[in-house]
Amino acid sequence: MKRSLSETLVKSGKIAVTALSIIISGISCNQSPKGAKEAATKDTLISTPGRETVMRSADTATAPIKPEDTEQQKLKGRWMRSDGDYIIEVFEVSGDGTLKAGYYNPTSINVEKGEWIIQEEKLFMQVILRDVNYPGSTYTLQYVPEDDALTGNYFQAVEGINYDVLFTRKK
């Protein structure tokens, strides 16, 4: 089952520690700005496997993402997970909310889809894996500029378990 970034963002890692509530409206990264604006006028139900379901009201939605935004370019690079040899490499970040990424554990695992979004002035990305033993496993991560890190959640689809994860930029 495919899930969009807005359907899988959850409280996790550093976000939970600082008591920030990260809830995404129904704006899909693949919508045009007009479509995103129309989607933001509705209440949205947010759900992630193994996590709580919350209601997001349209009055807290942010403006649509503009193609000229460059904040998302900070996602480009090679990121290593703190608890092993897991690597996400972001090759390209597009203005339409998509990104091209590779995932290595330590060999290459197929990336089905990559997305990014700026929500409530925070930059998020999602990488969905589709390979043997990775049938829809999903990373949902927030970029933390002060640490130059990615923090968030890994949904391991085979076991149906969520893990809090941290990636740091590999230099």
C-alpha cells in the first residue's frame, strides 16, 4: 500500500523530546500548488501503522511549496544511520516535492519513492523502499539544521514495527 508523506509523518526522536507535535495536512507532495491549496481547505485524518491517528484542521495548514524554495537542497548528500551501516543517499531534490535517493544496507536496496515537504517551517523527507525483505518499509525524517542531521521514524514493514532513528551527514 502506498502512503504519501503527509500520511506517515509522526512524532519521533528529537521532535518528541522537545514536545513539538508534527502533523501534516492533506497536501500531497505531488499536487500542483492549486491542488495543494484546495487540499488544505479540508480536515485531514493522519495515520501511520503502529502510531496514533490524529485530526488536522485546515486552519493550521501552511502555504503551498514554491518551486524556487532552496531549503530542501540541504537534504542532498550521504547520510549514515547512528545504529549501523544503513545509508540514505539523496542525489537530487526537485521543486515538485520529489527526490531521487538510494538506500544501502550495506548493499543497494530499491527505493520506490522519495518525497520532501516543508511544513510549519520544518523540512521533512520520506523514502519508501520496495525490495526483497523491504515491502514498503518507510523512513520519515525531519532535517535538523543545528545538528545537520535527519531524525524521525523507520517503519519496518515485514515486522510491522516502528523505530526512532537518527542519520548524520557522512563526509
